[in-house]
Amino acid sequence: MDEHKDERNWLAERFEVARPHLRAVAYRMLGSLSEADDAVQESWLRLSRSDTSGVENLGGWLTTVVARVCLDLLRARASRREEPLEPLDERGAREAYVPEPTMRREGESDPEHEALLADAVGLALLVVLDTLKPAERLAFVLHDLFDVPFDAIAPIVGRSPTAARQLASRARRRVQGQRQEQSAMMGKAVSDVDRTRQRAVVAAFLAASRAGDFDALFAVLDPDIVCRADHAAVAVGAAQEVRGAPAVAQQFAGRAQVARLALVNGAVGAVWAPGGRPRVVFSFTITGSKIVAINLVADPARLRQLDPVVLSDED
């Protein structure tokens, strides 16, 4: 009994050492901190139920396990998207996947969270990763972001190492346009120049939205823009997912009457705060002078994490 307890304690200690890495892998795979935590917890459950006496590299074994869990979640997510009549949740809203940015707070010191932020690649890349097929995303994330060899990736996706390499290559081509910009921003605060550019684009978007100026809205939107809303934003009237500049411009024309510019996770965004209480946060992904993605977050728990700071005209 004592020997079994000692082994379990040893495994628990090793797992805690690996947890920041596993959480980082899961976050890149899923784009959601809450889902990443669920995947890491499932990995612990699988570890606790497994015979690891023959495992030489426990860290690699755990990475494989969390990758398999994430792949299952991604495939389930993709399957739900293909269903024309997705069932409503208990709140009467349709669930929508909205990538979650990592949050850094002044004065906070959390080693696990700092480890996650250290290799952060930004919300823009998460949006691009969400367009990939599950196996492509897994191959790209594991190989390009975490240096996992294709020989180890191949069994996870049920392909040969050569086929796994091709999956990563296809994914790499999709995200290559974002890599230079994201690498420059990795782990750094948004520069004053970036923030000024972002502010000009978001301010133009809000002004055009308030005025109902469809042409002005269209001018700041990327042709392939995607706008997503979480379940709470859907419940207050937002569309779950809208794609393309014409449809997004139509959705926002004449709206945003009380939306204000705000800092969201260090970048310029907007907040709808009737009565001074934040109800919806608008997170923008901007490339050049165009908005390529808008994410609407209204879930109270996530709003508390984002903690938007309303900008005055002088800020």
C-alpha cells in the first residue's frame, strides 16, 4: 500500500512539473484556456489509471496524451460545426468557439501562467489555426511550436511520418502570412506605433458603425473577416458567426452607439458598457489597416479576466 502511495505521489510531482508545458500545448491546440485546463486534467486522469513502469520519457508520454485529448476535442468541435441544426444549450443559445487571449495583469506573479505567456503567439494566430483541419493543427502545433518530431506525431494522427510532415507543411503555408507579425509581438507589449494604428482602425470602425455608414465600415474590414460571439453574446442578440466583409458590415451598421474604445489584453479593442458596467468586449485582430477578425465576449467570468480599460479621448 505504501509503495503504491509513494508511486502515485511521485507521479503527481512529475505531473505538476510538466503541467505548464502541457497547458501551453493544449492552449495552442484548442485556443481556449478553460478547454486547455480540461484537457490537462484528463491527461492526469489517464496517467493515474495507466501503468507507466515501462515509460522512459514521461514528459513525452504526457505530451502525446494531452495531444490525443485535444485532437478528440478538435474533431468533436469540427463535427458540431458541420451539423446544420446544432442543439441549443441550457441557456437557449448556440455555443460558438471564440479564441481566448492569454491575460497578463500588472503585479501578478504566477509561474505557470508566465510559462504559458512566454511562448504566446497571439490571438491572430489562434484565429488562423482555427481554420485548419484538426490533424493539420496538431501536426503544426506539435512540430513547429514545440519541436515534437514527426515520428512521434505520426501515431497520434494515424499517419506515416511523411504524411504527418505534409500535414504540418500545409498548415504552415496557411499561417505563414501571420508568423512575422506574431513573432515580433511574442511576449512583448504592443508598441506605441502598433497601438496608434490599432486605435485609428478601431475608432474608424466604431464611428462608421454608429453612423450606419456601410461603405466606411466595409473599408476597414478584410474581405475574409470572421466575427464570432460566445454563448453569452449570442444570448443578448449577437450572431454566433458571421463571415465576409459585406455580412459583417451589415451586422454592425447602425450599432455600437454606446461602445467605447478600450484596452483589451494590452491591445486596442472596444467595450459595450451600458450604465458603466461592461457587458460585451470586442477583441479585434488587425493586419495592416484591415480588421481580419472580431471576437465578442460577454461571458461574465471571461469579462472579469479580460478586465477592459476604457480609453478617454486623451489616452
